[in-house]
Amino acid sequence: APVLISILLGASFSRYQVEESVEHLLAPAHSLAKIERSLVNSLFPVNRSKHRLYSDLQTPGRYGRVIITSFRKANMLDQHHTDLILKLHSAVTRIQVQRPGFNYTFAHICILNNDKTCIVDDIVHVLEELKAARSSNRTNFAITYPITHLKDGREVYNGHQLGGVTVHSKDRVKSAEAIQLTYYLQAINSLNDMVAEKWESIFCDTVELFQKSNRKVKMYPFTSSSLKEDFQKTSRVSERYLITSLVLVVTLAILCCSMQDCVRSKPWLGLLGLLTVTLATLTAAGIINLTGGKYNSTFLGIPFIMLGHGLYGTFEMLSSWRKTREDQHVKERTAAVFADSMLSFSLTTAMYLVTFGIGASPFTNIEAARIFCCNSCIAIFFNYLYVLSFYGSSLVFTGYIENNYQHSIFCRKVPKPEVLQEKPAWYRFLLTARFSEDTADSEETNTYESHLLVWFLKRYYCDWITNTYVKPFVVLFYLVYISFALMGYLQVSEGSDLSNIVATATRTIEYTTAQQKYFSNYSPVIGFYIYESIEYWNTSVQEDVLEYTKGFVRISWFESYLNYLRKLNISTGLPKKNFTDMLRNSFLKAPQFAHFTEDIIFSKKYNNEVDVVASRMFLVAKTMETKREELYDLLETLRKLSLTSKVKFIVFNPSFVYMDRYASSVGAPLQNSCISALFLLFFSAFLVADSLINVWLTLTVASVEFGVIGFMTLWKVELDCISVLCLIYGINYTIDNCAPLLSTFVLGKEFTRTKWVKNALEVHGVAILQSYLCYIVGLIPLAAVPSNLTRTLFRCLFLIALVTFFHCFAILPVILTFLPPSKKKRKEKKNPENREEIECVEMVDMDSTRVVDQITTV
């Protein structure tokens, strides 16, 4: 039935769809920045700032961008490179997009200026005037930075168009190592958007072709579609690595379940355990497809989550099978396996469903995290059902094969030792088995000890880890672990940079690296929008605005805004009409800003008076290399100021959509999952036999999560959507592996702590070790995938597995030997009613040659 269900649901891949919108996946769903964007678009539907600024003020739209630089750090403003850049510009403007009945060029789909001409970066006009000056041997033409003057007298901003600038006195440009060109496209309807998307693709091909014919320069093309394409590219570049991972896991799963004893070896169960996990994952993917869900690259983590949980459950069942008596019927052995292992597996599955279920709820503000958790919940639920049915049935079949002394691989009846002696050596090696009639009764329970991992744990490791001389070193190592984890924990940073989730050898990474190298001196353009009709000409209003803007002085970026308002204050007393005319014609050169301009929306009343409905100002601030952190601080500061201001205003830049409350949005699933896990552990403390199990489990989970977060930061992994999902999984992975160990130890009575630590390791250590080895082998190929997303996935999952393994096989076995619970047997007071009755039975053999006294206590 599980196989049939998986095949039927897997057929839904014919309706396979890919999520196209990166913003829908990775930007906070409930974001104030999105509301502000809607307000901005309603006030200023046409973004006319692009003719003066390198500007993505309201929406990125459709565009093509290219950074041109040299391998030898040459001056891109010399004659050779100037001619080359203008030649590239000419080639770009001649790009044609062929459609039935018409060929579209840049002139047909560009954003138009006020004079109905295409908006082109002012750096192109600067280069053209520079070329003309050289042709006429004029030496008085100078380019200043970041504001320069054109021949027609206009002041233009070139801070985002010239990079790596070296200046003389008075901001005169001596040289520039990079130049950036931007081409803005219209996308006003579906046809226009389709043509623009095709134009972007041809634009990248044109730039790359131009690069091949001019190898002394390096060009970095980028378009509005690059981020989406590079995000989904991770899935394509991961395919062969995932196949390699699957082959390695299959191989090791088979080896981990194999023994020299051909009857008791269970290689097929290792393969079928992996098949169980695969069927559950396929079923979940089919359900997502049928319900209209779309695939995205973050789903690459789901198979590894299933691998860790599903394989451990199957290996634990196999470990329980080894403890059953071989003279029992298969039904009785299977019942013992389910009674021994399925209770803990059910509880850990319930924990997975609770933690990931909280992540899949509407409380999660990141859509990618919500969809990931939803898909994981479905896969884990079906994995539980398939382990009960599919894997349980497979265990029964192999049980019958074992009881009939059939070969575990070929299912052929194994000959008895006397028959095998007449066969060749290779034949005897393949059919080596131990028969119960050939072993003493005391040895029957040890038939599985020839398994390598069982033998290693029982004979060597358990005695070594509980040795008195080893314990101090383990405790010291744990203190070092906590110290480094604390050091990393104090340096946790948020990863709101979208380049962290794309493939590495892509346009996005190359362009972003070049932009940060050459154009990090100035921040993106920030729009200030006053969205109420205030009387700018009124003295009291101006004083209120001036009083409010004193708060900006604390931020050095906004001094020019204050100067602008002071200029308005000088105009006090002007008639309303004269004042609005002045606003229409005003332009102020900001002393500390790269560029400053203003935009006013006017409306006419019934008496032909003009009123100011809304206004906006564009600011570009001088920044350091950590401009993303500065922008985040800016956003938080301005939000607080806007709440206390008497003037209604908002600030907006498209990047704010991704940054707005990102930390709280991305951390919410982890926080909610931790709370739900702790609540579940606390609640179940009243149901389990001993509440100390949950106490130890909570402390272990906290120690593992703390260490993973700390070492993750030291390994240069930021707290983003992918790492948070891994941390949610880390809670469950720790409970998966540590809960059986702690349960066996805490519930053990009599003997000593050391004895029960050894017993817990012998009972559950093999299953933990088997699943850990398969998991690590499956992760290793992921490290080679050329993608930042898979790099984060590998590092987080590897740390979770390593730290959990360290706790299971080192920390817990040592700490539990000298911390509660105590294993001393309580002495019970004897009373006359409680007596020991001893029955003596005399056993006489048939020939009366010896007498045996068997004493039993009743």
C-alpha cells in the first residue's frame, strides 16, 4: 500500500511548478514596508527619479545593469576605455526582441523622460562630453565626484556610476576603476513584461559576447531576473551531488546492517529503511503538488531531515530485533520489537510534528519557512505510517527468512556445517552461519555479537568512556566546548543578504561582490515621503517641522535635510502662490549628501489655488563597507522618529521589504518551536515513569542548540531562514538520539550508574552510530555543491549531527555516572509476614550416577 500510494502521488510531478517570486518566499509576509510601498505607489505612480539618480525607489521593476572594470585596475576614464564603454552602450541600445509582427528595441520598452526620450544614465552623457572634449583638444573639461556638471548646466549625481574613484583637490576625478550602466525598462502590462524579460536575457548574452571580444576588461551583468534564476539554480547544480549522496547512503546503510553470519545479516533491511524514507518524502511532495504548492530550492533540506529521523527509527527497530530470542515465533519477536522501539519513535515523531507544525502555522512570517515546515510535517507523518506498515512488513519477511535459516541476500537454504566442509572455501565464506543446535544455551543470546559495531561498543568503548581516568578529560573538553560556543553566541549576526541563498558561480554573486568592492561609498537612494497636505508657507508649521528635524542632527546623514527646511523658513511671509512656485523651481545642492532633490504633488482647488498634497525628498548617504547594517539601523531609527513627529512621513527603499523586522520574523519559528517543545516536555513529565528523563532531555537539547548556534557563527553562518530551519530540526534530532539513552538509564534499577550507562550504550548505541554514519556520509557531497544555500545547509546540519553525537557518546555517559538519579537499592524493613520460602528439588539422572540440588526462591 505505501508503494502504491507513493507511485500514484508521485505521478503528480507532471503538474510540477517552481516558485518564481523570491520576495514572496523570503521577505516577511506581514511587513510595514509593504504597506509603505503601496502608499508610495499610490502617491507617486510614475518613478521619475531614474533620470537623475541610480534609483530603485519604489520597485526594482525591469532593468539591466552592468559593471565594467579592468583586470589591471586601469583608469576606465581614459580614451581607450571610454570608447569601449560607449561602444557597449551602442550595442545594448540596438538589442532587438523578436515578436510576431514586430521587433522591439530598447527605445520601444525604455522608461521615458519628461521630454519623451529614453532615460539613460547621466554617466553616458559625461563620457560622451569627455570624448568630444578630447576630440577638440579641450583640456578644461573636468569630472567632479559625486556631483558633476554637464554641458547644459545640469548637476548630475555619479556616486553609483563611478567606482574606485581617486580624486584631486576640489573633488576632481583623477581616475575611476569601475563604471556602472543601468537600463530601465517598462513593465506596464503582461506583453510588455514578457518582452522586457526577454530583453534582459539578450542583454546578458550581449554583454558576455562583448566580454569575449575585449578580454582586457571584466564585465558583470545583472538584471531583475538574475536573483530569481540564481536562487533556483541551486537545485540544478545540486542534482549530481544528491545522486552521489544517495549512492553513498545506500552503500553504508547496507554495510551497517551486514554481518559475517549470512543468516542474521540484514542488508536488505538497510536498503528498505532508506526506501521507506524515500517513499514518505515522495508522498509528501506529491501532496504538495496536488494542493497547488510550488517547489523552491529550500526544499533540498527536507530529504536530510527525513534521513536523520527515518533511518534512526528503522535502525532502532533492527537493534530491538537483535535482542529478541531466536527460538520465538516471528509474530512474538515482531511484537517485542514494536513494544520496545515504537513507543519512543512515536514520541519523537509527535515532537517533530509539534515543532514543525508550529513553524507551518500562520504565526510564521517567512513564507519559505512556513512551506518548508508544512512539507516536513507531511513527510514525517507518512514516514511514521510507512515505518509501521512497509518497514514492519519487511522485518517480518526477513524474520521468516532467518527462522528458516535462509541466506539473507539470496534467500537460499544454508547447508549445515558438515555439508559445507565439502564445498570450496569461497562457498563456505559466503554461507557462514551459526546454528542454534551447535551452540550452548548460554550463548544463544549472543549470536549477534559478531556484528562489528555491537562488538566494538560492548568490548571496548563502554569500558573506555566510563574509565575513571577518562572522565576528567571529557569534562574539561565540555568546558572548552561551552567556552567556544559562548564566544560564537555573542557574535550572532542576521543574514538578510539575499546573496546568501543563491548558487555561488552566478551573476548575482559576481555582481554583488563587484558592487561592494567599487560602489560601497554611498548607500542606496532613500525616499522621504510626506504624505499629508501641510501648509509649508505657514510659520508655525515650519517651526514644527524644524523642531522635528532636530532629531535628524543626531544622524549626520540628514544635515542637508535640515538646511533645506531652514531655506523654507527664510521664505516665511511669501504668498502661497509665490511659495509653491518657488517649490516648483527649487533645487538644493546638499553639502553632505551625494545628491538631494525634491518632488512635489500639487492639486488645484475650485478657486484655482494650488495646494501641496504630498512631497518627497531623495537622499543618498555616505556609508562604510557595512552599509547593510547601517541601513538596518537607519530604518529602525527613522521608524521611531516617524512615530513622534507631528508631520506624517514615511521612508522607503525596496531593500526595506527584506530588512523590515527580518530578525523577529526569521527567529519566530525557532522561538515558537522551542516554546512548544519545552511545553510538551513539561507536560509529558507527568506521564512518563520518571520526570528526570525530561529534565535531562531539556538540558541536553539546550546544550546542543547553544553549541550549534555558537559554532555556526564561528563558521561564518548567519542567522537566516535556512539556518533557523536547521536549528528547529536540531531540537528534534537531539531528542531522537538522546531520549532512548536517557530513558534506559533513568528507568534502570539496582546495580550502579556505570553499569546502566554501559547498558544504555549497548542497547541504543548501535542504532545511533549506524544512523549517524549514514547521515554524515549523506551530508559530505552537499559540502561540494557550489551554492551558498547548500553551504549553510551543510554546515548547520553537520554541526547538529556532530554536537549531538558528542553528547550521546561522551558527555551524557560521563556526566550520568556521577549525577542523579541514584541507583542504590533502598533497604526494605522486613516484617514477620514477609518470609522467603525456599523449595528444594532433588534431580536424579537416569543412571543414578549424580544428584543435582536446584534451589529456587519463590
